[in-house]
Amino acid sequence: MITRPLLILLALLCPLVAYAASGDSIAAPRFPVAGTVAPAATVAAAYAIGRAYPHGHATSLSPADRSMPGIDVLQYAPVAAPWIIKACGVPSASSWGRMGVAQGSAIVLNAAIVGGLKTVVSSPRPDGTDSRSFPSGHSAWAFAGATMVHREFGQQSGWYSWGAVTFASAVAMERVIDGQHYPVDVVAGASVGILAVNAGYFIADLIMGDRGREKFSVKPAPLHQPSAAVFTGNTLSLPLGPVRLLPGISIRRRPSLLTSIGLSLPAGRAVSLSVAAEVQSMPLEVATPSERFFCGSLTEAGVAAAASLRCPLAGKANLDASLAAGWHFRFNLHSRDRAVEAGSGTPLLRLRAGVPFSIGEGLSVAPGIGLELSHYSFSISQSEVYGFSAAARTSGTTCSLLLSLSTRYEF
């Protein structure tokens, strides 16, 4: 039980380091160690996480091919964004030619790495359609584009970076909701995208030197008192323990993905208040004595309000501690014969701590860790499809470990 949270924490911290390293200076070409090695380690950690949970083909009785219309096109929107923004006259960090070399190299690398991993790694999708779940290609393209936008326009305004990350997060969440990927696949895909872009820009440095590069870059600013901000958070929530219904029959809750977008306002020298809209999706499996079924992703939507306290640490670092309360409404599971049902909603209480640091003027990222208390309720009915010989119901309070990464733009 301890190994899984540590692996997921590694998977979150590595992309953070890579993302923070994406704003290289205009010095001589230097291999982006943090920007390539760290996300590569994340991919390995995500692979290990997937194997730490029950693996192999679970029988899927949920409808397949339920992806959001247009998602196969929208995944490439962040990649196209730098070219559209630049064509609108916004100054970028690179000339047209240099941007073509850097991002063209990144596109080739991203496609090669994603395709290679999908071929080598046999990872069944939650809905059982094939074994190409690891990593998420949609997430890789979306976060590659977000990193491109940050590198080219982050020095102009943090709105560009924050908006691109928010869009990429929505693409990743959709892949979990529709049962195409587990959250670890999304983490790995995002990491591949970040790695490919950092490596692509390094290739451009080697080929072009300083040609076509503007004499400015992202300049991190120290974080002081809280100010008005928008934020996007991505959290892996790890439920602790299975839910047992009958002897030999249990609900296995896999790590879920929680994406939030909200507004934070200062309420004092070190205190801020925030409200966020949230979406969460948790892949659920039913284990019986003879078989394991994927019965769908339990999707929730709701709101949460939080009070945060910023405490200075050694040097220029800060610690943000927050206490949040909220409510999530749960959508139907759409399991076969409606044999598996979840409760309609749950209150929640969270305690979380994070360490924010700046990656641009007004723009910061913060890894965080916390705990959440929420209510669960599951019921099963007699079903020949699932092999349930009797009906059962269980409910209670559960504790989940939260491992998060938040992108924040203060204005």
C-alpha cells in the first residue's frame, strides 16, 4: 500500500521538474537534463504504477467507442496554437524558421515515442478494446502543444501558458471519463509530450545556434503575498482499500483523476479564499471468485471552496496549506443490466499542502500532497451477466491520498 503512493508521487514530481525546466535561457546550447530525463523517469514510474494494480484484460461489459465527438482533432489544437498566435502578430521567442525546426523535431519525436511505447508495452484499455492504452497519445499531443505555447509565449503573458495547460488537462480528463485510459496512462502521455518538446528545442539550439531567437526568455518572479489568480489543478486520488459487498465479491477502485479550475482571491497578507469547479473520474472494477469486470468509470462533478495559508520557508520558498470542503454529484455508471450502482453524491473534506515556485512572471506551478474524506455507496443486484447470486449494498466513509500538480496565474 505504501509503494503505490510513492510511485504516483514520483510520476507527479517528474513532469513538474520537466515543465519548470522548459523555459531555457539564451545561453549556449545545453542538454535539457531535467526536461528529458525527468519525464522519461515519469514514464517508467507510470508503467510501474499500472503493474502495481491488477493488470491484464478485465472483462468489459460497458459500451466501447464512447469518445467525445471531435476529440481526435482537438488533441492537436495546442500544437497548432503557437502558429496561429504568431500569425496574429503576437511576438514569440523564436522566428518562423526556428520554431519550425524546434517544433517539427518535437512532433517527430513525440510520434515516435508514443508509437513505440504503444507497440512495445501491452497495456489493455479499461474498456478492453485493445492493448494500446499506455501511454495516452491524446494527452501526449495536448501537453506537447501546451509546452510549445509556454516556450514561445510564456514571456508575453502567463495567460497563454495557463490556457494551454487547462485545455490539455481537459483532453486528458476526457480520455479517462470515456474509458479509453487509466490515469497513469494520461500521466505518462503528458510526460512524453513534455520530453519531446524539450528535446526538440535542444535540437533547434544545436542546428541554429542563436539564429532566429529573440533576446528574451521566461523570467521567473519570486512569489510574495497571495493575489487574485486563476488556477488549474490535476490530482491523482488514491482510495485506500477495497469495498467488499459479499464473500468473494468486491469493488476495486483504481486511482482516479481529478481536474479542477477555479478562482482565488486574497483575504489577507497570507490568506486566500478560492472556489473551483471540479470533475473526477475513477475506473471501477468488480472482482468475483472467477472473473474481474470493468464496469465503467465513476464520473463526478461538483464544486469545492478552500481557505489557503501561505507560509514562508527557507530561502525564497513558500508552503501553501489549504482546507477545502465541497460536494460532488455522481453520474450513472451505465453498467450492464444496471447491476452495479453508485450513490448519487458525496460531501468531501480535504487537507492539502503544496510548494509553489515560479516559472514565469505571475505564473507558478505547485506539487502538493493531501488527504480527502468522502462517502461511498455501492450496490449490486442479482445478475447472470456478472454472476451475482444475491443483491448487496454497502456504504461508508473513505480516505484517499491526494497527489496533485497545480498551475496558477496571478494577475
